[in-house]
Amino acid sequence: MRKIIKMIVTKAQYEAIMARVDQLVEMVDDNTPQTDKHYVELDFLADLIVEYEKQNFEIGKKIPKFERILEENEVLI
């Protein structure tokens, strides 16, 4: 059974999740149903990333890699 992560605690977890997001954005587009397993996973991981970044990065400071991924895939959060 897989352990479900509820929040990102370490930089290593953050980097692993960012790598997975890179993979998922290749699988999800505007036509992907919200019930698709890749869409659901991407949405969940994006929420985890946002919370981690709020806790670990300066307010107002953009996170280049995450911002780039969002912009390239026209994702709005």
C-alpha cells in the first residue's frame, strides 16, 4: 500500500513532486476530464506545492521552475 503524502516536508520531497508534475503536465491538457487520474494527481500535487512554497519561500518571490511549468502549460491556479 502506498503512503499518501499530506504535505511536503523536505526539499527532496518537493523536488520529487516537481519532477512528477513535469511528467503530468505532458499528460493533461484543457480537454482532460477532471475525473482523469492524471488530472486528479496533478491537481492534488499542485495544491501541495503551493502550500510548501508559501511556507518555504519569500512572499512575492516567484518560483522560477514552478512558474515556468504553469506558464508553459497555461495552468491557472
